[in-house]
Amino acid sequence: MKIRLVAAAVSALVALGTGGAFAQPQPTSTETATIAGVGTVPVLVYQARFVSADPATRRMVLELPNGRRWAVTAPLILGDLGAFQNSERLLIRAVPGVVTGLGKARQGTPGEVLSDVAVNDGLPGWPEGFGIRAVTLTTIFVDVNKPAGTVTFEGPDGGVRTLRAVDPKVLADLQQVEPGDLAQISYLEGIAINAGQ
């Protein structure tokens, strides 16, 4: 069995996002994982076949089991899109992640990525076999649930994420923001892509 591990996300290929008239699909199934210091988190599972990719724009088109198409923008960490083969089956598992920093932004454009780096091929306390990325971006909060310690926002790919904060400082900072605020947020998310399933 050939395995590709990439540090990308959430929410991934939820983390990779959607494009055009292609709708972001519902997961094929959902699993759970336990992250040290965070607790139980969902693992979103998608099955798809590779259809095509444009290396210049990094736009990929995948086909879901129901025949619908899903367009995503592949992050650079995914590497050479030419390595994917036509009709190749993919099993995509995504961990939406955790907020590591947030605050109101005084300037910036929503969707502007300030940093997007691969942490490594794994992070202590995260599920084995997942690549992890750390993202910092400017965005607008869609929702802020202070009692639950979660924020909902649009990611760099246009996909909406709801992530949990667990660090006491981040939880304190979360009390200072409201839906509609222009904000800077940092978060971790992980994804594993298994080819040939």
C-alpha cells in the first residue's frame, strides 16, 4: 500500500478548501482522536478519486463516491501534483486542529495568510501518521462561543472552521473578541492522505 503523508489540512482536504461551483462535501465518516492537552477531537474522513490538477494554480479536482466533483486548492506542502495519477483513489483524514493564538487585527485583508508552515511529520500528542501545519492568517470571526472556548472563521481556502482553544492565555484572549471582528488567528491542523485505498 502506497502512503502519502502531508502536513496540510482540515479541515481539511477540508483544510484545502473549495472553489467555484464545487461544494465542499460532507465527510464520508467521522472518527475521533485524542490529542494530549486538548482532549477528544473529530477526524473527518473523505474518500475521493483524483481527476485532474493545474500545477500553475494548484487547483485539484477530485471525484466523490456519489460522482460529484470537489475542487480544492492544494497547499505547497502537498508537493508535485504531477505525482497523482488519474482515477487514483485517496483516503483523506483531517484533524481540524486547535487555536494557538488570536486577537483583534488593526489592519490586514480577510483571508491573508501571514504564515503557513509544516511543523513536521507529526507533533507530540497528535495522532500518528498525520502531517501537521501551523497557520497564521487574518480573518473575520463568524462566531465566538466563549463558554465552549471555540471560534468559527473562514480559513485561507474559503472553508469555514470551528476550532477549540485550550491554552489559558488563548482562552483569555478569546473573551476579548466578538463575531464580525477582523482578527489574526494562529492554529494547528493535521491531515493524512493515503493513496491506493
